[in-house]
Amino acid sequence: MSKKPDWFKGIFPALVTPFTKDDRVDEAAYRELIRYVLPHVNGIVPCGTTGEFVYMLEDERKRAIEIALDEVNGRVPVVAGTAYPSTRETVKMTAWARDAGVTAALVAAPYYLKPSFNEVYDHYDALNKLGVPLILYNIPQCAGTHYQWWTTEGMAYLENVVGIKDSSGDMPYLMAVFEKVRGKIGIFTGHDEIVPAALAMGADGAILASANVIPDVWQTIYKAVLSGDLATAQTLMARIQRFVRILARQGPTQAVKEALQLLGLPIGDSRHPMMKGDAFRREDYEEVRGVLEELGKIPPRPMTYHLYPGGPTATSQFPKPPAAPSEVRDMTLLVGEGFAGPPFSELAHIDLLIGRKDGPVGKAIERALAEPRPGHELRIIFDRPKTLLVPTVTVRTKRQAENVYEHAAGGVVMALEALVKDGTLPPALLDDIVLIANVFVHPGASNRWRVRINNFKAMKAAVRKALEGRPTFEELVAEKHSARHPFRYAP
Amino acid sequence: MPAKLPWLRGVFPALVTPFTKDEEVDEPALRALVRHLLPHVDGFVPCGTTGEFPYMTPDEQKRVISIVVDEVAGRKPIIAGTGAAGTKETILLARNAKEAGANACLVVTPFFLHPSDKGIYQHFYDVAMAVDIPILLYNIPQVVDAYLPRNVVEDLSDIPNIVGIKDSSGNLTYTMEILEMVQGRIDVFVGHDEVVLPALAGGCTGMILASANVYPEVWQQVYAAVQEGRIEEARALQRSVQKLSRIFCRYGGGLAVKQALNMMGIPVGQARRPLKVGGSLTHEDRAEIQLELERLGKVAPDDSAYAPPDGPLAGRFAALGISAEQVKAASLRVGTGTAGVEPENVQIDLVAGPKDGLVGEAFALQLTYPRHGYEALTTILEPNLTVRPSTLIVPTAELRNLRQANMIYGPTQAAVARAIVDALEDGTIPKSAMDTHVMLVQASVHPKALDRHALYHAVLAATNAAIRQAFGA
């Protein structure tokens, strides 16, 4: 007989926990986030992995759950994360959550120390006695303990275990779970990258980090699969696959928070040691921004460009987060850097100059074209704005030449086309500005397509960063101690 | 209980297999390599992992073993690598090795498919029964993707012609376990160059090493020092080859060893494809091999001298197109600093100015016109974290190789970036300059600079001084 409750289906965001600048749970922002997702979701999950439960003190966890319960006010189920490494603490927190009125408790496998299968079983057996519905939670990437299917099967017989969330992304494991416990308990996936596949196999729903940001897209995918419209699910998934891959793999707490910041929600950063520019790398930020632009989540916003102080001025609109500056005060000489990888030998690193045609950048281009240097061919690769491609490394072989002048240049041109089209480079000033892209292509580069794509990404990021004045003073100061220069150390 | 082999001790190079340009076994080169190593080693191991055995046919392996046997002419024992994924081929290879005159075989854990303990035991048992030759087991999980199970080793050590095990895992808990399990019935050799000293101290009786193609005499000294209880001396010796051993072990094995031998004037050609420089061994790490060999005295050192710009500071930026007169006329901010102990001594000369002036023009021109060997790059704390005011680092001496380039684009760049952000934070560089100014840093780094950590701190100190002079009251 199935213990699966009627409410356990659909899309549940694993809510991030916003913190204030002075590092307290930010109640106002948390409530705003819940209001943002609520129209699109079937339930919410406070204090999950994405909610940084492991970085929160007991009182903070309780407060977050209380806020979630209060804000939701019974409209959707609230499944609260209550895990600790020890049985004793987990029992205490789960009992508290029961009394606070959660719909169910989501309990991650006991982590850090690696209990054996029978110890894991006994852990949940102890929780089973509390009388609150329990959702098992397999997340070996973090917990270090992978439920085996026979552990899951055994625990599914515990009377209060009503579901499982499997975040492993391990499809063969999930298939074994379907085989063993389908019809006994509800089955959710917790891995953003495989949701349609899991739903197609009969998963009841998904608890997802990325559902903080795009709950509407997930709801559409969920309903499409439910109604047998796999084509729609596949099309939508193709649009968000990159996005959810980054969110799932590059430190979901900070990744989701920065994505929400891009939308303009007042969400701060993750608690340390997760931090900006770390597991969620700056190139990931640019990529996430790009996908949100494609989804129409970041609307065009105006930017005013001054060619030089007191000089010609133009306004253009391009997709830009609300926090980005609205003015470029002087285009005499703007410097941008773009780095995109991996892999190592195909990485792209662009030093970009944007400047006035009659300024230092324009003069450098004129001189370069007037006095060519043997063995170091410079090429104009784009007309409006006029753009000069400069190889950082002297080109010695035919293969290097192809990689630089064909594939890297191809990527740079793709980026310029996109940036002209979306208005980042202001139409009114395209004849007044010039660009120099100093492009590093590793002599060992093999994978031509990766060279092209990485240069596309690096160029797009470099232009945006040059115009938007990134990195900021605050970023530089905040990261000067922790910055990891990749070539600073001995091999 | 197997009889122990008295010769099974000391230093054995896992010979690289020299290939010609068209990837054929290069017999003269192989003979020359053997002659070069003979005085320094206790035996030879042809057709091991370093010898690229999986890339050779059984006939080629037999021929390589024969060549080594012939060249050595009985003066030292030969342990032939005879590993294969399947038992049938392993037996064939072991027979071939015996016929070729090898003294023992080195048989790797069966790879690709992953038999369980019984299958692994049966594999070694069948080989030992089929071929009457002493056998060394061979644990190398880095390439086999599985450990030789210790219980299987314990049982195999009862078979009379299984006489030893080579452990290349580098995992000392495994090595110690094996030493414990076999209780001296068979000899345990270390096969991981990075942990030779601790493995010998723990009870290993010899070593089969990739790096013994390059510095067998160092390993002989380590071996002797440990035997005689001179641990401090052994530590210093191990330390002297630690980085190079790491590169050999982790970045391409035989491929990396071949680069070293070629640099030393012992031509052995390249590895067979798909391995190549620029792949498993990066160009950067190849350059690092060159430098480490210089340090060990195995190749002649780079003879370029350290000659930072001298004379009045204002006149040091001519290479950037900024003359002393222009520095004065435009009131550009200039500063200099020196720091560090040779060869990690540096001089930093810095010029800063508004974007719409001379410095802005020089900045744009340096990025447009990279001079070969003097390429300028913007200064970053790390990729995607460029410092502002935007700053270019330009080397003052030609960078002759990738390794010298790495000293500039790695530790030097990181230190200049840090000094700039420090100065921004403490207000030495006004925050407004982030948008209005650019800077050019001429970095003079000693061409023999070696210690990246020391270099980083020298550059940091010198750049701090230069910034303070340029932006001081």
C-alpha cells in the first residue's frame, strides 16, 4: 500500500537562505523570495542543502523554517530540512520541526563520518518514531554516503517514511529505486540536470536549487512531461541545461544567489567559506547571465555612453541586471578582460581595449596597420565597430594560425555580432569607437570548436566588463587575499 | 616459501623505449641509453609502464628485451615487463621474456576489464605455473584503475616463483600493509618516485623508477643513506629531486622522461601517439623540466645575465615609447623598487598617467604590438579579476623560454596585482584613478629565478616601493 501523500508532487524549490550584510537571516528578503516562487511551485523546502543548512546555527534554522511556514500560511506544503550528522541532534531538530507544523521533514543521510548501512538504517528508524512524515534524502556529493538501493528499500518500509529525494544524479541508482519502492513511497529527483528523464520514468516531482530562479520553466516542464508532451520538455530543457549544470555543479548556494541577484531580488551572498568568484566562477556568472537573458528574465535596461567627458553622447538598451551602472562616463580607453575555459589548452584569455577612434586605441590601430611586423599578422576582423585582432603568442605553425585567425577570431566575431545586435555596443557610436582584442590561444590547442566557443564567451564577458566597470573596487579588495593566480605556483 | 633472489635490491630504471621519428623501436638509441645507465644501476626494467608497453606489439617487446639483454651482457639482472589485460597474452609475453634472456618478469594487475579477487589471483597463478621464471607483482592503480588486493598478494606470496611486488601507488598505507602481509616472504619494491625515501625507510628493498633513467645516482645515494641510517642526508637528496619526480610521475611518465633525456643529450625520441608534448605533458611543464635539470647540473644553464635598466628613472621607459623628457614635461608618475635575493631579485619600474595621454597611448600600443619575448599582459589577481587602474606588465629582458615566461605571467603578475590592490585599499592610489589612469610596469626578473614563492614576495616588495614613490606626496 502506498504511503505517498497527495501533496508530494510537482516542483519544490530548495530555497536559498538570504543573509543580511551583517550575516543574519534576512527575513524580509526571504519572504520576498518565497513570494517570488510561490505562484509557480507545489511546495517549498527551507533549510535544504541550497539553503546552507550546514552553515546555520540551530536557532537560525528554526527561524528560517518559522518564516517559511508563516509566509506560506498553508497555501503549499513546507518540507523542512532537519539533518545533522548525529542521530541525537537530528531527532531533536526533526521533533522541533514537527511541533512547528512542517508538512514533512527532509533528512539528508548522516554526513561527515561515514556510517555503515545498518547505522544509516537505524538513524532513520529513530526518526520514524517521531510521527512526522519523513523524506529520505540521498546526496552523496555532499554527505559522502550513498544510500544503496537495499538501504532505501528497507527504509521505505518504515511507516512514516513517505518519500525520497535523490540528488545523486545517478540514473542507474534511481532506476533501482523505482524498481524497489515505486508504489510504496513518493520519489523525487533532486538533481537539476536529469529532471525530465526522472519525470519520464515516473518520478513524482523535483526539489531543485534552480527552482529558486526559474520555477515557472520547471513547472512548464513538469506539466509537459505529465501530459506526455516530451517534445516541449526536451525543448525547454535544452534551453536551461547549461544553466542548471552550472547551478548544480559550481557551488549551488552562491550560484543560485547570484542568479537571483541578476533578477534584482535582494539576495546577498552565501555564507563563507562559499564565496563570490570561487566554486561559482566569474565565467559561470557570465554564462548564467547569458541564459537568463535568453529566457527573457533580464530585460533590456538603458545605458548612456559618453564618448569623452563633454563629448558626444548616446543611449542604448541591452539586457542588464538592475544593479549594473547606467552610464559609461568616458570611452577614451576602457579595458576589459575575459577568461573562459576549460580545458586548459583550449582556454581563451582576452585582453580587450575599447576606445575612441581618435584616442589612444584608434592611434594604436592606425600605427599597427601602417607598420606591419613580419611574423605577427594583425587583422581587422570586424567593421562596425572596427576591431583589430592581436595574437598574444607569436604564431609559428599552420595549426596555430588556423586556431587564431579562424577559430578564435570566429568566436570574437560571434560575440561582436551578438553585442551589436543586443545593443550592448551602442548603435549611434559604432563608427566612433574601435576595439583591440589581444587574444591568447595556447600553442597546444587542439579542439577547434572549444577555441571558438571559449573566445566567444571571453569576448562577450570582456566587453561587458569593460563597459560596466567590473571588477569593482569592492570585489578587488574583498578577494585580494584569497585570489588564486593559476600560474603563481610550481607544477 | 619462495627462495629470495640475492640480486633483487637497489635501483632499477624503468627504461623508456626510444623510438625513431616514424615511431619504430630505435635500437642504437636504446643501446646507448643502457650503456649510459649501466654504471649507476643494479639492473634494468625494459617494457614497463614508462617503456610504453601497452603501445608495443608482443614482437616489439621481445625485441626490446633482447636488445637490453644483449647490451647488458650479463653484467646486471633484467626484469622484463610482461603485463597484459588477459592471462593468455601475459603468459605469451612471459615466455618471450624468458626466451629473450630476462632474469625475471614484472606482471601488472590485469587492466581494462576489472576481474574480482579470484580472477586476479588466478591470473598470477596461471602465469607463475606456466612460465618458469621469477615474477614480481605490480600494483599501479593510477593506470589500472584498481589496486592489487592485499589479500591476493598475501596468498600469491606463497607461490615459489613469485619473488616480489612493485608498488607504484605512492599510497604508503598500502605499501605498509603489503610489507605487513607478506612478512618478508617476498621483496617489496617502491615504484613511485615521489615517496622513495619513506618507502625505503618503511622496509622496501629496492626501487623501479621512471626517474632512474635520469638521475639513478641520486637514488643510489638515497638507497645507501637509508641503509646506513643517514636519514637527514636521504631527506635532502629526495628533496632535491622532488619536483622533477612529481612531473615524471604525474605528467606523462615516459613522455616526460624522454624530454629530460633528450635535453641531456641522450636522444630517445618521442613517445608513441596519442601521448605528446602539449597533451599529458604541457609545454610549461616541459620547460620546468629543463630548469630543474639545469639546477641538478644535468644540462648547461641558461647563460643570460640579469641586467635591469639603470640610469635615471625617467629614462627607463624608452622601450615603451616614453622618453625622459616626456616623463618630465607631462609630469607622469614614476617609481622604482628593488627587492629579493639572487636569483629571485627583481627591479620594478612603474609609470602611471591619464588614459588620454602618453601612458594611455603606450598602453594601447603595447597590447597591439606584442614584441616577441616581451609580450605585455594586463595585470590580474586571477583570471577574470583584473586590477584597476588597468596595468600592463612588460618584461625588460627577453623571455627565452616558457619557463621564464611563467615567472613573469605567474608569480610576478600575481604580486604586482596584489601590490596595486593593497595601494588602492590604503588610499596610496586614489580610487578615482581606477577610471582615469593606466599604468605600465616594467618587470626585471632574474633569468635564473627559480623559487616562485621568494619571487612573489620580492616583486610584492619592489612594486610596493615603486607605487609609493610614484603616488607619494
